[in-house]
Amino acid sequence: MFKNKFFVIIFIFGIFGIIFYSLSSSESYLETVVKQRATFEQNLMQEKDSPIKNLKDFSGIKYFEADKNFIVDADFKAIASSEKGMILMTDSTQSEMKKAGNVTFSIDGKSFTLSLFDEGDIFLLPFRDLTNGKETYGGGRFININKDKLQANKIEIDFNNAHNFYCAYNENFICPIPPKENFVGVTIRAGEKKYKE
């Protein structure tokens, strides 16, 4: 009898331990995201040609609540280092950007392959999804991904780190338009929301 009670107690403590660990790790991630977002806004404000610094009606950047379901592990396929990609800009010009490769991942049960660009110290992932023009900026968003996230042809993409292009705040800026292949045909309620309703 005592033995059975002992195992029940151990089992209960085990369940509470798992719940506590899950909650504490979630809180740790949420805290990290909050700090990252505060740093992003601070850096954006301090830039020499800041798109928000002189805006009279600026009231802060709006975000979806951080959600770990929008962190995906993608397969990375490198391409020739000399290959360039042409990106259409909002002023109808084209800009040449160095392609790093393609990333393939699944989200909401659907598979997508997007172009990833090399921006020196980071990878740039410009993308569009089904929230654009409704809950997020119509022209799409982007994610800066640290290159150390690439491990053995796998790379973590965290859509909670998605941000608006500068022209979302200030139409005096010229911004890239995500290429057609970088359309993610699902609703990604993660990262930065539309600046103005």
C-alpha cells in the first residue's frame, strides 16, 4: 500500500514538474522576445535616417503576442555564391541582392519554399502571408536571421521576429517587395502588426 502511495506521489510531483518547467521556459522565451522588440525599437529610433524618429503621431510598434507555434525548423539548400536575385522596390526600380539559398518548411500542414538572401552578417527573409493588408502591412514583412541559426543544412525561422519595412511607417522610404516565391499562403499572426489601422 505504502509503495503504491509512494509512486502516486512521485507521479504527481513529476506532472507538476513538467508543467512548471513548461511554464518557466515559456516565460523565458516571452521575456527574450520582449527584450528583442524593445531593442529593435530603440535601435530604429536612434538610426541616422530613422523612419520613426520624426513622426509626430508615433505611439510605438504593435505586435502579436509571441507564439512558439510560429517557430519552424527549415531545410536550407545553398545556391552558387555568385547567384544574384533581383528584388522589385516600391518605387518600381529593381535592386540586386545576393541569394544565399532556399529554405523549405511546413506550417499549418502546408509546405513552402522561400528564397533567403545574404546580407553580410545576417540572412534576410522577406515574405508575404495572408495577414497582409488586414492585420499587417500590405507590402509584406521581413525577418533578419543570425547566421549561427544555420546548423548542418537546418535553420530556425522565428516568425515572432517579423518586422515591417521602413515604408510601413514612412512613405518617404523606398522598400523591397518580397519576391513572388516568398508568399506563405497561411495566416501568420506573429511578429509586427500594421503600424496604422
